[in-house]
Amino acid sequence: MIIVPVDELTELGVKIFTAQGATEDQARFLVDTLVEANLTGHDSHGIHYYAKYSERINNGFIKIDQKPVIVKETASSALIDGNWTFGQITAKKLTEVAVEKAKKSMVAGVGAFNCNHIGRLGYYTEMAAKENIITTMYANVGNPSVSVHNGLGKTFGTNPYSASVPTGSDTPFLVDYASSVVAHGKISVARAKHTKIPKHWTRDMYGRVTDDPNDIYDGGWLLPFGEYKGYGLQMISELLGAVLTGSRTGLPHIREPPAPNGVFMLAVNPEGFIGLDAFKEKTAQLLSDVKKLTPVSGERILIPGEPEKETKAQRLRDGIEIPEDTWGEIMKLCNRLGIETGVTQK
Amino acid sequence: MIIVPVDELTELGVKIFTAQGATEDQARFLVDTLVEANLTGHDSHGIHYYAKYSERINNGFIKIDQKPVIVKETASSALIDGNWTFGQITAKKLTEVAVEKAKKSMVAGVGAFNCNHIGRLGYYTEMAAKENIITTMYANVGNPSVSVHNGLGKTFGTNPYSASVPTGSDTPFLVDYASSVVAHGKISVARAKHTKIPKHWTRDMYGRVTDDPNDIYDGGWLLPFGEYKGYGLQMISELLGAVLTGSRTGLPHIREPPAPNGVFMLAVNPEGFIGLDAFKEKTAQLLSDVKKLTPVSGERILIPGEPEKETKAQRLRDGIEIPEDTWGEIMKLCNRLGIETGVTQK
């Protein structure tokens, strides 16, 4: 395991993407979303994408010179054509438009299509919460890796869901998770670290129980969480993220471009309802009351978003751990691009 | 077990509530939501409320002579004061306003407070889908029965979530479930039927594993589904359903009026995005493709909403089964109100 200071990892990322034609602004935003994923403990959505996105740029799937454009609009809705630029740039635009419209119209919905992989949804719902707007966000992932409830084989992507609200206190409120038991990237991380995985995460190619992270690369699949309840969320993310926005659905199975996201965000301004000040005050009170509850023996009660906050504080201090395989791929990439890494390994 | 034809059960309900001062229209809508719950297999939300709501009318918690009123409004948002009439009447108004605003503004959000128990959320999201509007709906339940993740004791209600979309085919799409492993009413039904319950549904007053449905009436509690993932939905329904609308939250624990709902609905018009015809066509295709997938041995692949549709067809034909205890309470009520039941028991 390599440990790299956060600032150096960020500057390296900016170098990598500007060397391939991204503007400084594009690169800095993109890299911030990836480094933030590592900081908050979601390594599966982190800087291992430095190499993956570079490959997609090379293959023409990510079109750096394109920009997301609104193609349909009302005072409380918008549909964005991402034009296959970085998914993060499209998701940033989607969030900004949703927040702006919700500020004026109280409620807004914005969708995006022709959108590459946007990374961690929580990055965007948290962006909106900092602007005092409540959001829920749905995305489908165009590459199938998860079965439907009672289904054999991969049907849909990990189809994540996120929601965040302004809390009026230091306690965050951020829900952000895959509708599978785990995100696909968590299997990649286990594979890179050569560790086993829990038996309720995946099935092998024959539908058998397994704890080997390699099986999913050999015809196996992820399971939806909470049986039919997670299956419901999986389908909602497919219908709102993909069908409603005109994005590619998981079915029929098309492989390219890899892992695109159909994205839909609903944004709500508390001023249209109880009012912003009252919402923040009552939310802060509720979260504080929950924190004071008695936990079961040996456990802690955490508000959704608190584990991320704690991990971030620790990693900002200690740096980010990167598996040797991932680091090797990034070094190979830097070599190809002629980049001096300038990174201090701890 | 008593089996009663659907029409007779409906007419009996209308008699019961008009005898207590409800208008014919109010009573017929209210009773339709309850009978529909039984028809679709959700007995926990069904006609056992004939007796419970009558008790709440008697105690002054349900105010039959009141009407829901919009107290705050924009082109795409509304906040409704339910004035403690039947929750169903308030939820009907909320749905109608959300649909109307979404038709004009593409996206809308409507909340309600001072709202009695509204019953099954799926009734309202399905109402909107029939009007070609996509909805997601959040409700908190003001009486605590579910622990938070890792928490000891009851903190929040079963805080349900529902979503529905127009499908453009006979296959419905309806997600509707509690953020607990099961709805509280499912325990009541097991208790009335004197059957055991699965061990992952509840804990007893000491936090111990149990299969006795009585334990929850003696200090026990329900668990959120899918561990921290269901806990996230539980909190979202509390924040959107209760905090945003100014309704009573589960914390602090106040007992009266019993089981009020804070309700929030988001409504989306496909015309603001891919367009209605395309949305319905692509949704029908997707659901048909999912139906054709191979199931695991001995299971079936069902679209969310299909189990309800199948149960409804069977119960419309065969009548609704009612536990003796529930029927006894309704007969006692009819006796008190001087109502001739006119019901044919099968």
C-alpha cells in the first residue's frame, strides 16, 4: 500500500488531465470529485479513475472538447445533453441548474443524457445542500453488473441513489449508496487488495454463493440489497435516471461507451414549505436527538454522512492509501504522458 | 376467518362513516382506499381501520367537518394544512394538486401537515400514474415503532416510501413499502391470526431476537430493512415527510393524535424530459424485457406492483378474508352505530 498526501494527489491528477487537453478548471473539478471520494472512504469511486478515464479519452468515449448543453427547459425543469464530455462536468451543470431553478421555483427537476460516468452521487447532492437546497438524485449505470430480485445473471448497473439536506449544524445528512448490496468498485478494491468478500455480496456465473472477488469478473454478478426493496430502488433509478432522460438503459446489453450514467435530480427549496431557517433548526434538533439515543452494545449511532466526515478528517491528516496495483497503473500513465509525478510517498 | 364479498364490504364501510357524519363522497373515497389495501394484499392497511378510525372520530382526533386547505403556494409547490380531517382526504387533495401543478410546470412538490393516517401510499402514487405523472412519496408516521440502525428501542415510525410511473402497458410499476423490514400492521395481522413472525422483523423490549408478534406490544420494536440503507430511507421520510412540512416528528415521543402522517410528494411530468409517449413506450419495453429474464430455480420475476395486481384479481373474484377478531370489532361498531350490516359471509 502506498500513502500519498492529498494535495500532491490532487496536483498529479490536474497534471494528468490537462496533459490530455482538459482546461485547468475542468481538470480541477474532475480531480476534486475523485480525491473527495477517496477522502470520504469511497475508494471505489476514487483516483483509480485517473487511469480509467485516460483510457476512455484515448478511445474517444470521453470527449474533452465538448460541453453539456440544455436542450429543453421550463422554470422548474431542464434536460441536459452532456455531449459525452466528462460525466462530472455534466453532473456539475445539472446540479447548478437544479439549485438555481429550485431557488426561484421552489421545486425543480433536471435530467442528463449522453453522460459519461459521474462518480459519486453524494458529491453533487452535498453541493446542493451547501446552497440550502434539498436534493434526491437517481442514476442508472449503463453497464450491467447486478441481477434483479430472483433473476439469474447481470441485468442492471449498481444504480445508485443519493439524498442530502441542509442541516444547520456541523452534522451532515448525506445518503449515498448503490441499490446493490455494495458498489461494484468495492469488489475491484477487494480484488486489488487480494481479500475475500462477504458471501451475500455476489453470486458466481452459475448463481452459486461465493466469497471470491474474482468470480464477478468471470460471469458472476452483484445482488440487490434488502431483496425486493432494493430491487424497487434499482428499477426506480433505471426509470428516472435512464428512461425519463433518454439515456441508455441496462437492457439491452450494449458495452460502449463504458459505464455511462443516466442522471436525474429533484431539488426542493425549504422556503416553499416550512421555510429555510425553521427547516435547518428542526433538522439540527432531530439529528442531535438521534445522536443522543442509546446504541446497542459495542456499536455507535451514526447519522448518514458521518462516517464520510470522520474518514475525511483522518485522511486529510494522514494521506490517502492506494493499492500497489492502482498506483502502478497511474505511474504507467504518467510515464506515457511524460509527466513528472512530484509525489512524496509516505 | 370470515370471507366477505368486496362490494358488501365497501357498502358497509360507507354506512359506517356516513353514520358518523361523513359525506357520501368522503366516505366512499376513504373506504375505497381501505378496501383497495385488502384487495392488493396489504391487509395491514385495510378495513380493520373501520373500527380504529371510528374510535379516533369519537376521541376528536379525526375532525370530519374539516377540509384540507392550501396555505402556501407557487406554480410548482404547495403546502397543505389537513386540519385533522381524514388523512385520506388530505392525501387525495395533495395528489390532485401535485398532478395539476406537474401537468403545467413539469415538476412539482406538495407537502401536508395536520394530517391523520393516510393509509397505503401506493394508492396515491398509482392515482398520479393513471394521470400520466411520475411520483415519489415520503411519509413519516408520528408514532415510534422502529429503531434507528444500531439503536436500542423505538425511535421513528415505519416511515414508508412509494414511487409509481405510467407504464404504457398492463404491467404496473408501483414501489410501496415501509423502511422497516415490514409494516407495523403486518405484526397486528400475525397477532390477530395467532401466527409467529420471522426473527429478523423485530426485537423484544431487551433488544433480543424473537418470533412472537406480541413482544412488540410489550416494549419491543421493528428493525429498519437492509441495515444502514433502510435507515437512510427512514431518515429521509422523517426529514421530507415531517420536518419539511412542519408535521410532528417521531422524536420527541408524543402519543396523540395517534399515528399522524407528515406527507411529501414529488411529481414529474415526462413531457418536461423525454416526452410522455416515448417514456411510456420505453418503460413498457423495459418492463417486458425484465419479465422475460430467467428466474432462479423455483422463483418468478415480478415487476414491483405485480404481486398487488395478482392478489387483486383473485380477491375481486373470491372476496376478502377477515380475521375473526377484526370482524368482531366491526360488528361491535355496527351495533353501537345501529347499522344493519347486510353482509353475506361466505
